[in-house]
Amino acid sequence: MRVSREGEGQGCGPTNPSQSSPPVLHAAGMMAGMSAAPGAPREVALNGAIARLKPYAFTQLRARQDQLAAQGTRVINFGVGDPEDDTPAFIRDALVAAITPSSRYPTAAGIAPLREAIAAWLRRRFGVTVHPDRHVMPANGAKEALHNLTSLVVDAPGTPGRRDLIAIPELAYQVYGDAALLHHAEVFAVPLGADWLPDLDAITPEVGRRLAILWLNSPHNPTGAVAPRDHYRRALDLADKYGFLVASDEAYSELWFDAPPSGILEACADADFTGAIAINTLSKRSNMTGYRSGLIAGDARVIAAMRNVRPRIGVATPEFVQRAAIAAWNDEAHVEEQRARYAARRDLFLDLCSRKRLQVEASQGAFYLWIRVPATVPGRDATTFASTLLDHGIVVLPGSFMGPRGNEYVRLAFVPSLETCMEAVAILDRVL
Ligand SMILES: Cc1ncc(COP(=O)(O)O)c(C=O)c1O
């Protein structure tokens, strides 16, 4: 069973708690009642899981890029998936129009028109009927929702019957695993099959009974693989059997090229979406990464817990952002235009890969191409290949940053403009 136990991984944390001290931070003050040996530094105890977090992949990329840029190299970034196209003007206008002279605290549950707009969008897009109050919450983008969901499901260490396992795809956006570790849960890496989808046969009875959350992500970061509806159905059947939650990160659901991908809510058998939570965002759909606006929808009991807990953790979306979000969810024309932009860039790179005999796998959705490192690179090593491209100013993400299964792959995020993509293709035509 591929379970990484707490304390494994980076090897920075104490290996034997009885012999080692917890990680500490030097701080200016001491808590009342604590005493230190004379001359010892003043220290605050930290959550030991922090020392076990892997370096954040994008921070590593940024450092290298900054170095090159400082040397005067023109750097074209296909590494980070942060949309570069404009937020549509009507969305910006909606935000500006919603700015009021006085500013009051927003509520975590959001304004009713936003929940209604989200419910209407879910109905149009996935054909599901969600109740705007019982099944929907706004989120400050997907990321905080992915993280904060964990605290609602994972009980405190030591609680009898606690489910202590969180399953994530073997290659995954870093947030699911980091949230698990920070909540003192163990991470179970679900192997990806030949189709790059999580192999659900890995959810054996032994795993299923310990599982708190199974994370799914389609279209998948980093591979762009798209799950069929049946995949969700199978995951939900397992959830029914063992009593865990299936949380589906659908951040890229609107970036598709052939047919709109399925979502988990479509696969739910009952009207209260029992066992299923979908998380989506306007970041990619509407180029709104800076606005921090998304949605959480599904299981009525989990949503009720969110309504109780989220007001306590400062994740209420500012009302002017909510008004802009309503405008965004209510419009599809700008999403179609954005898809067309991505399709043109994708075609350009697919053509390059075909000319250069580079193998592209998965890559059915999102703005990623998942490219196998050519055999000419020693050991097909992703970092070596990415470094070579970086020498020519082209940034791609080594798949190994996302997990060992990515060792022979790089992820190319075609977010720069078509013109910039053409510039990069000209460089790659020479280099490859
Ligand atoms: C799979 C996945 N989920 C969620 C997010 C975060 O989205 P948001 O900007 O809504 O926080 C990202 C960002 O790149 C992502 O790749």
C-alpha cells in the first residue's frame, strides 16, 4: 500500500519524537508560564507538519526564472498556469460598479444572487438541480476551499474511529496533500493508470475504511487527462460502501477542446449529492485568478457544516467580487472566446510536437500539454530537459515536481499570447 506515513518524505522532521524536539521558531516573546534555560533562545513550538511540507514547486521555478531575467535572458513562461489574458471588460465593470462608499463585512454564505447564479450555472452546465442555500457556497477561489474542506472532514488525532487517510492522485496539485499533512492525516497516493486517471482499484477495503477524502481532479493538473462520468460513478460507489467523501476539483472544467468534461454532481444518485463535493473557480474559466472567486457545491450535510464553520475562518468573499462573479457565471460567450484562444495555442504546440516527434499524452483538457521527455535526453530526465529549455528562455514544469510518476514528462501551460507562443515555437524549432 502506498501510504506515506507522517514523518516520511522530506526527512526534515523529527524521526523519533521521544528523542527529538519539535520544530521551533525563534520569537521575540515567550508564553506565560514557560521557562527556558538561562541563555537558551526564546522559541515558539510550531505544527510539526510544516517541516514536512515539500518546497512549493512554483517558488522553485520562479527563483530560477528571476535569475535568468536578471542576466538579461528573455524568459517565456509556460511553467505556471496563471492565465495571462485579460479579465473580460464586463466583469471588471461589474466589480467597479459594485464598489460602495462604505464597506461592510461580507458573509461567508455569500449574497443570495451569487448562490442563485451558481446554481443556475450548474444546472445549465451539468444538468443538475442544486438548491442555492442547501447545496452551494461561494469560495475565495478554489485553493482555499480545497484546503479548508479538510478541516471539516478530518477529526482530531486520537479521536476514536478517526479516519486518518486522504487519497490524492499520484500526480496532483500540491494543495490536497499539504492540507492532509497540516491536518495530521496520512496521504495515500492513488496510482495513475495508463489513461492517467486514478486507478480506483487501489481503494481496497483496508484503504476505504480509513479514508476521509478521495480527491479527484479532472481535467487533471498536470496531465490534462479527462475523467468520464463512469469514473465519478465508480468513485461514488466506493464512497457509499466505505463512507468517505469524494471531493472533485473541477478548476479546469471549462477548458476543453472536443466535448465538455463531466463533473461529479452529474454522477450523483440522490438529490442531496450525498458523499460528493465539487469545487470550481472563475480563475481559469474567466481569467479571474486575482479576484479569488469560486464555488463549492454538493453534499447538503457538508455544506451545512461549511455554513457553520466558514464564517469563523475569514473566507467571506468581498461583495464587489461577488457581484463581478455573478456577471461571470451568467455569461458563456467570453468562455467560448477564451477556449478558442487556448485551442489556437494548443494546435501550434501539437503541430510542433508532431514535427519533432515529441510524444504528447493525456492533454485532453485544461491548458496543459503533458509531453514525454525525448529519448535523446539522458534517462529521459524531466529536470535535465527543462533546464536545457530554460537555457533558451523557455520555462516548462518538470513533471517530477508533481511526483515521481512525472519523472519522464514536462508540463507546458499554453497561457502566453498566441504571438508569444509563436515566438517560443520558433525557438523550440531550432533547439529540439
Ligand atoms: C488543479 C487546480 N485546482 C485549483 C487551483 C487553484 O485555483 P484558484 O485560483 O481558484 O484558487 C489550481 C491552480 O492552478 C489548480 O491547478
